[in-house]
Amino acid sequence: KELATPHITHHQYCGCANRIARTHITPFSHTPEELIEVADAYIWQAQQSDTVMAIDIETPKIKGKREVVCVSFSYKPDESLVLPFTHEGLFAVGRFITPLCESPCRKVGHNFISFDRWWLAKEGITVGGPVDDTLAMHHCLDPASRHSLEFLVSRYIYEPFYKDEAKGHDEHAILKTPEAQKSYYEYCGLDSCVTRELYSI
């Protein structure tokens, strides 16, 4: 509550000093050439067995049917790479998303086993390497508590509440303008960043 309330003077309770500044690398913040360079570096990192990579997907309804719009990847809590889920063009799924998902490094996601991994499999993408799920991990630690990502973020890390930014995953709200799309991609990236942070905790 203290972190989310607008304030100028900081004190020991607000938590601002502990908040992580996050960078989201998206098609809206970088040129195609820059995005390709970062994606190639992410693929190289994903080949290392000691790497832990968080993954998150967004599946809004498009013309009444849910589909994967973007996928985010994060190796560290302060940075994410968010790529469009498209079968055509420069960033076609097979060029970057498939190699990242199928890489041998450890994967982590929230509600990943039954949701994200299922959607990726539906699109013909196998998630390689060991897989951990922060929802299941928290259930083991505290079975009687809630396990949603928004609850874990609120309890364990210093990130103000942001889960209403997706506006209900309504394509008319989130995909109508470039500004709205940019915010939606950053929302996806933030999910993977906080999941990576929670995993370490």
C-alpha cells in the first residue's frame, strides 16, 4: 500500500529503495536490428545449463478466439525480451521463440505447467530443459495461502500493483493503438521479470 500510494518523501516503509528498475526490450522500444541482436544473445544464453529463464505468454481474445499474441523471456529480474507471436515476417516464431523455448536451460513460469506450456504445445512448441512453476513452488511452501502472481508479487517483492494494466485482455483496449500494444508487451515482460525474481526468492 505504501509503495503504490503516490509520495515524494521516502521512508523505511515505502519500499521504493528496494524496487527494481526494469527494462523491457520490445518491437516498440528497439529497432528490428537491435531486437535481432538481443534475441540472438538470449538464444546463446539459453544453451547454458546453469541458466534460469522465465517465460510468460499473453493470450487475449482476437475476434472472439483466444490466441497467443506475444511471449516474454527473462534471465534476470531487471530485463525482459518480448517478441510478437507471428508465423510470418522477420520475427516468425521459428526463428527466435521456438529455439528459446526448446533450449536446454531451466525454465520457470507462473502457472506455467498447465497454462503457458499447454498453449505453446498447442502451437507445436516443446519446452525443453527442466521446468519449474512458481505457483506450485509457493503451494509447497504455504498451502493454505493464495498463489496468484499478483498475490506473490504483493507479498514478496517491491513492485507496485500492475495486474489491472491488461484491461481484461480485451483486444479493443490492448491492441487498438501502438501505445496500447507497447503497454501490453511491457505488461507481458513485467510478468516474466517478477516471476524470475520470485523464483530466486
